Amino acid sequence: MSLEDENQRLKTLLEALRQQVARQQDDLRNAARFKEDFIAMVSHDLRTPITVIRESLSQLDDRLFGEMNEDQAHLLKLALMNVDRLSACLNQFVRDAKDA
């Protein structure tokens, strides 16, 4: 194989590698965009109902709709505690996903 043939072969190989790197860069950009869109969607689609649930439970806890018995008050406290826990988990997920 001549030196000219070898140079041409290496140029062809180099161009193929450049194209592969460009495709991989595009794939990485697309993956990053998908990740950001997914995080935003999950955050919004979960935060909205969590907020509504939390506010409804708070209104019940403030006795805006009347008094409740001890068992009802206990269940309400459990629900409030768990909706707060769910909200904290979602916030942590979003923070971790953005940092990753």
C-alpha cells in the first residue's frame, strides 16, 4: 500500500470518526433535553395535585368545614404528614435529577 493510499485511508477513517462524534454529541444534547423536559413534566404534574391536596387537608385541619372527632383528626394529621413527606420526596427527586 502506498503512502498516498494510507493517507487517504486515514482521512476516510478520521472523517468517519468525526461524524460518529457529531452523532454522539447530538444524542447527548437530545438526552439532556429529554431529561429536562421529563423533570419539568413530572415536577408540574405531581406538584399541582399535591398542592391541591395539601391545601384541602389544611382547610379541614383548620376546621373550616366543622369539627371532627378524634379518629378523624388523627387520620387528617397522618394525611398531612404524608402529603408533606411526598412533597419533600418530589423536591429531592427534582434537585437530584437536575444535579445528575
